[in-house]
Amino acid sequence: MKDYSSPFTYYGPTRLVFGRGVTAGAGGLVAGLGVRSALLVCGSGATRRSAGFAALAASLEAAGVRATLFDKVTPDPHAALVAEAADAIRSGALEAVVAYGGGSPIDCAKSAALAAANGGPILDYVRGEATPGRPALPIVAVTSTAGTGSEMSSAAVTTDRATGQKLGYTNESFFPRLAIVDPENHASMPAGVTAATGMDALTHAVESYLSLAANPLSDAVNLRVVSMIARSLARAYRDGSDLEARSGMAVASAVAGVAFSQTGLGMVHGFAHPVGARHGVAHGLANAVILPYVMSALARDAAPRMRDLAAAMGACRPDADERSGAAALVRVIVDLKKELGVPEGLSGAGIAASDAPALLADAIGYRSRPKSPRAFTDAELGRLLDAAIAGDLEAAAAL
């Protein structure tokens, strides 16, 4: 049992506005923050053409918020794109950023809001070469997916194209002032995106719960999140118009973002970031593939808490013995992957054994590695990555 006597802090300042159709009132909520002008950040594809985006833009206009459109966001936004968005903020003398979409637009908006307020390249702050003297401009996040939790987290990820790295950065001012979570905006998500983003949310809650920095509040959130995902994700995947399932996933994603902002994540993300940056694999898909392999390797050190997660997902009884409970968690994740059409191993996502050395070189420096419940050696991480590429759960469990 975890010792809850250790000191901890928990800071989650984002105001969450949740409900079907709440996007129509977004403009009034933004204006209520005292914002009169904002950069409206989104992607250029289907999200930009969606009914939810149109409702947001109309609502901002009706509320008297001058919105300057920045619709150039690509998956895994890179530093030059962030700089371009920051320049648009400064040249327009804009007061805030409003992001519409999934994790990429929201992360781009966060980084641009910080860069615009401080004037330096975002990677200088991410790499610790400079310290921002000012907080990011106010951030509002309106979601179209349920996965990253960026709408309520203090983190953002920026891709450094020069090195091929996805780099996470945390700043308290990255917590959005306002998160507008409307499950109607999620109904048009394709099944594959639903699966990948949903498994991203599950990975957040699982890794946050197993983190050495977990605390009583994050535990309560994460156990509830995995329960909601177990009930909702497969349903949303099978029927995108199931708004009850969409609602469950939307809430789970959002509140998981607050929890992992307190605890950090783990080596699933440590591997997933270079897999995405170097090979273009969608972040949620990378997490989905890798998750059961890392869980199998953690069972030696984290079985009691893995059993808690399995019980919350309905995969075992709360009083199951620790070893069988940990095995139940791996099994329920593997079964969910199959139901969602996720490849068994990274080889099914285009990763070859020859790619492992470069991926490992990046993963061993993952910033949340010290929070893993097992202190993997570099060599163990190498064997774990090999197992995930080959789709060999037995090899991962034998580490």
C-alpha cells in the first residue's frame, strides 16, 4: 500500500466547462476573462472545416472577441511553427490564444503564448537555455478529441526538427485558463483517431497512478479515469455517435491531464516520443502499442498498484492477489488493443529492429524516467524496446 504521509502539492487552476453544445457559449466565456482579441489556433484539415470550429468562431465574433486565424498546425508541431504563431500574436497585438482541436493545436497554442510573452525561441525554454520571465498569455482550449489531456495540463510538446526529438516542457502558465469540452465536437472523430487518442488517455492515467510522485488526489482521479475509459472507449470506437460514450471519454481525458501534471508520466511516453518524432507514428498509437510491454516489465515492482488499476477497469477483484492482479491489467490492455485494431508490436506500426538504437538513445534521457516505479537500467530499456518492436510480451515480462 502506498504511504500517503509524504508531502505533496496539487495545483489545477483550469476552469472546466463541460457539456453537449457548450461550444456555442465559448465566446462569452472568453470575453468574461477580459479578452478582446485572440489568436485562434487550429489545424488546416477536417477540424478547420468542422461544425464545432464554425460554432466557436461564430461565438467569438458574437461576443466581440477579435479572432485572428492561425490554421497551419500540423501533427507534432515543430519549433518554427510555434515561432510563426508567436509572431502572429505579437504583430496583431493579441491578448490571448484560443485553440481548437486535439493535442497538437493546443500544445502549439501554449508554446506560442509563452514565446510571444517572452520574445525568445520556445526551444531555448524547453532545453533550459533560458528562463521565461513572464507567464504565457491566457490560453483557452476547446477540444475536438479525447486523449492528450492538454486542455487541462501544464505541459506542451514541441518537435525539434534539427535533432528529430519531441520535447516536453512544463510551465504553470500552460494550464489553460479555460477548457471547453463539448462531446458533440468529438462525434465526427474517425474510429482510428478515437482508438489512438483514447489509449493515450488510458496511458496517462495508468502511468500517473504508477508514478513515484503519485498522491492521494491524483490516485482518486486516475482510478476513476481508467474506470470510465474501460466503460466508454470501445463503445465510442464502435459507434462514434454514442454521445454517452463520447462524454465519458471527454471527461476522462480532461481530468487525466490535471492528474499527470502533478505526477509526471513514465517510460511508455519515454519510448513513444521518439517513435513519433523519428517515424511519424501518431502519439496515441505509439502509446497504445507500447503500453502492455512496459506494464509487463513493471509487474516485478508495481504489482499492488497495477492490481488497483485492473480492479478499477473491472478486470479482477479488488482483493485479488497482487501477481494475478498485475497480470489482469496487462491482459485487459491487450484485449482492448485487439478490439480497437491496434497493432500488436511496433513492427506493425513500421518500426524495424534496426531502428532501436536511435530510439533508445532518445528514450533513456526521458525527463520523467526517475519517476518510474522500476529503476530500469539502460540495458533493460533496450531489451524492453526490442520486445515492444517484436511484439514479444514474454520477453518484456522476463526482464
